[in-house]
Amino acid sequence: MSSELLFETARTFLIVNTALLVFSVGIPSLVIQLTIPEKLRYFIQKYFVSIFGLFLVIPLIIVTNSLLLTFYLYPKGTLIPLKPFLGKCAGYCLFICIVLSIIGWVWYLLKPIMAKLTMRLRKEMEKQFKKKGTLDIELMESIIDIGVYGEPNNQKALVIREFSKLIQYVQKSHHKNKKYEGKELGILLRNYDKIIINSYSPGDDKNFNDSLKIITNIIGNLKKENRLDSLDYQYAVELLKRIGKKSIEKCTRSTCQCIIELSKNDADILFSLGVLALKYNRFEIFKTIQHKLESLAEKKGLKQNEETAYLLGMLSHIRKVESQAMRDLANSYLETNKNIFEPSLISCMVHARDFHERFDTKDNINQLIKHFNNKITISLVI
């Protein structure tokens, strides 16, 4: 083989090796750098070392390939008899690098790496739950952290989707011939809202709507199983309240309407959402909440009960808003229906004042009591 041919062969091999090195290591690193938030790279390194070994092993093969090529092109010495063998090995190594690069990139592109990561953690949690009957806290915290630091919409949606599958698995699963008892989801429900309610990367409307679907399914399943007294039901209601409050602050009207509709039979949640709607001057949303709470209270009877107490408490907060139209709305309802309250509007207000634990609500109801007492006194004098 002429020296010129040897030189051309060596140069071609080195160009191919260099290209493979950049392709197999440099490009994946750059893609991950650009597409994965810094906080999430730790989880990729922790849970995907075996997968990324597919990319990492390629440089080692390239180095081996280069060494074999060097010996193959070595002009003289004891290695001359082995040249044909070394040449074949160099060719095989080059072929293996190309195949591994193709496999690696096909794997990488078939499904986003975030989806692979969350799916892997979810399956591992299901495996642990099936084995032990309890959810692995460390794995759960990892999924939560991925959701916290994931970008709104798509990345958070991946985590929410896997959470939904995990919740369905837990509710449907059996452990040692023992049915789901209504308390296994507690750890998930207590921590779920961190995914969309956090200071680092809060969720968007899509994430809130997806979360509402999950809560709806949980509550629906618990109702079917008559587990409204279970811990999971209490946690689900608390989760709905936390998500609902945040949605009033930052979400669009349509998302808020979904939460209101989901909460239409819970006076406590409606009251909390209504007070927040007033705080953020979202009067259109407040009017919807008011109508829902009025319907619920009237259905239960306007008397000394929980629903009436929440309604009067919410109406009392309207006295603090700047909008005269909103204050007139509250006064109009009370004036129109004052004779329907049993045994009287004042007695229901006193009960509502004693019922509420919030001091601002107590003070506002006291102002209402004084207002209507003065009107009654004036009426008697006249």
C-alpha cells in the first residue's frame, strides 16, 4: 500500500471518527442543555445513566477504533502480520459506532426524554406499591420535583399525566388480596399541588384543567365506593380548594368556571373562592360563585345551618369592596329575602358570626348585624 493511500485512508478514518464523536456526544449534550431545565438534569443523570451509556460508550469504541487504525497503518514492526486483522477490527468498530448512534437517536426522538423519565419513575412506583402496598416517598418526591421545575404546559403535562395513571393504578390495585381502602393516595394528594403551585415555575391554564380532571376522577371514584368519610376524600377536597384559590388569582375565567362547577355542592370551597375573587376584583367570577352559593343555601333552607353561614359570610365581605354596584348586589339579595330566613335574618347572622373562625369575616358580619338592626329600629320608630 502506497504512503499516499495510507495517508488518505488515515485521514478519512479520522474525519469519520471525529464526526461520530461530535454526533454521539456533542449533539446530545447540546440538545439536553437547550431543552431540559438545569434543575432536571440531575434526574436524567440519576435515572438514565444506563440509557445514556448508549451514547457514552460510543467515544470509547471510537478511541479503540483509532488505536486499531494506528496499528493498522503502522509502517513497520512486529505488528505487520496482524494488519489484516486489525484493519477488519477497525472497520467493525466503525460500523458498531454508526449502528449505536442510530439506535440512540431513534430512542431519543421516539418520545421526549421527559416523558421517558416520568414514565420510568411512575412504573417503578407502581412496582414498589404492588410489592409493599405503600408508595415510595423518594420516587414520589422525584416526580414532584420534576413537575415543579418543568416548564408550564407540556413538561408539566407529562408529569400530571403520569400522576393520573399512578392514581388510577393505586385506586384499582389490590395488595395481598386486600382492596383499596381510601387512604393510600394521601401522600400523593398532599404534595400534588406543588407541581402547578410554586414560585419557580407555576403551571398554566392547561395544567390547572388537567389537574381538575384528576381531582374529579378521584372524587367520583370515592363517591362510587361510598368513601366520602375516607382520608383520601378529605385530601382531595383540600387539594381542590388549594388549586381553586390559585386559579382565582392567575387563571382565565373559563378555568375558574370549571373549578366553581366542580365545587358547586361544597359551601366551604365556594366561600373561600368568593372571598378571593373579591380580593382580586374578579367580580364576574364572584357573581357566578354567589349564584352557586345562593342556590346551595336556598336548597338547604335559609336557616341556622352551615350553608347559610357561608353565604352570609361571603356577602358580608362585599361591604369592603370599592364597587358600589357589588355592594348594592349584596344588599339587594338580603333585602329581597330577609323574610325567608328562619327564624329571622338577624338570628341567622348571629349564628354565621359564631360559626366562622376568620376574624375579618366575624367583623364584617357584625357590621351587617348593626346595619340591619338600625334599619329595624328606624322602621319601628316610624
